[in-house]
Amino acid sequence: WIVGPGIGTSDSNVATIHTLLNLSSPLVIDADAITLISQNSELQHELRNRHHRELITVLTPHWGEARTLALGLGIQLSDVAVIAAQQLSDATSAVVYLKGSVGTVATPQGVVVVTDRMSPHLSTAGSGDVLAGLMASVIAHHKPASNVDAAHCVAAAIQVHSAAAEIIAEDDEPVVAEEIEQQIPVAIAEFRESVSSEYQ
């Protein structure tokens, strides 16, 4: 499941987030859902409880959302991405992908995965929604058995998402969210080929 993109921050959405947090399915929490969780201590408790139920949960804040979440959790957020991502992961018991010029993914187990393949063409509106969907798809397909496995799924999705944007940019086409989505199969094929060649 994914919750957050486009839902808004109305209190009426709290019940939806509550329902999803209590399902026994992997969950990607993005955008407005992060803001709502930062404002609601009960949702924060339910979020942390998913870790105790051994459920995969991924939070995908950009820096603004990360600071809002940290404020709601009562923690002083570091300005260093690796430390900040780990702080949020520790406080929420979730896998945290902190968006930025470098992709930083932290787990409650203290494992941090960093990817520097971040296309400058990804600032287009809606691209983050595509990435959230891609992360959820990769997690649903691979069924990670642990948070560390989930972090690697998230990192792979980041790489593919960035590569899809680069494919469009190479043709001098405007990089829009719908085009990124359409190029994902090509980017996945290229990603698999590059990974395979490393082990030959």
C-alpha cells in the first residue's frame, strides 16, 4: 500500500492512515501522510508498533517534511543527511528514505544505504509520486524479509527512477512525471544489465 500523495492534510484523512497502519501489509508513507503523522501522537505510536509486528514500513520525506516530522517527534534533526535519516528511522522504527541530491536510506537496525545516482531532472511535479509507486511495486514484487532487504529495494527503485529521467533528458524531451513512468521498463532493463555485468 501507498498513502500520502495528493490526499491533503485534512483531519478527515487521519482515519485512512490509521486503517493502513494497522493492516498487515508493507506500507510506503509519502507526502501529506508524513505531515499528518507528524501532528498525531496516536499515528506515531501505530507507526512504531508496525516494527514490533515485523511489518515493512517506508517513509519518504524530503528535507522540509523531515524537519516537520522531527518536530512532531520531539527530536533535534541533524543537518547531515546520513545522521538525519538514521535519527528519523530510530524514532519511527521505519525505513526512512531522505530525499536530496544524494539518496539516503536508513533502517532501524542502523544500516544506511546511500545512492548518488540522483538525476537533476527529477524536480518536476509528480516525480515523487511516481517514485513512491515504484518503491511499493519493487517491495510487493520482491517481498523483502527484513528492513535491510527493504532498504535495498528502495535504493534500487531510486536508481531506476533516476535512470528513467535520464533516458528522457538524453532525447532533449521535457521530463514530466508521466514520461518518467513510461520509461521505467527500459530503465529496469538497463539496471538489470548493469548489475549482471558486474558479476560476470
